[in-house]
Amino acid sequence: MHALVSADFPGVTANQRKKIYDCLENNNWVKFQNIGRDISTSWYAQFSVGVEYNEILRITKDEFFECCASFCKPRLIIHVGSNKPIEI
């Protein structure tokens, strides 16, 4: 299973954003690169076989909120599915 997240980090500085991104990458989130202004903060991750939908939602929310805890409360759109998101 995969999770795709479109995230907004309101009010953060460039330095804080870098720290958030580093934290997400350390949690195995992959950021889409150079895909356009409106979807420039889209991330995806792959989860192990057998991890259930609700657990993926919980883990995703927890990891994004944890990485942002010192800086902001992120706004997230989360999609969970069996196929890896692709960039076109």
C-alpha cells in the first residue's frame, strides 16, 4: 500500500521547512520534485504488506504532525491506495 499526501505548512520559514522536509525524509517519505506551484508539497511513502488502511492513515498523520510539531499544525490531504503515485 502507498500513501500520497498533499501538505501545507502554514507560516513556516524556509529554515523550518527544511527541517520538516529532513524529518519526513528520515521517516521514508519521498517528495515529488518540481511538479508545479499548487502541488509542490506532495509526498508519498510505501507501507509493508498487511498494514491496514486505518493504520496507514494514523501513521501518516502522526508522522507529519510530529515533524511539524515545533513549527506549525500542517494541513493534509491523504490518499491511500495499492498503486504507487506517479508524476506526469
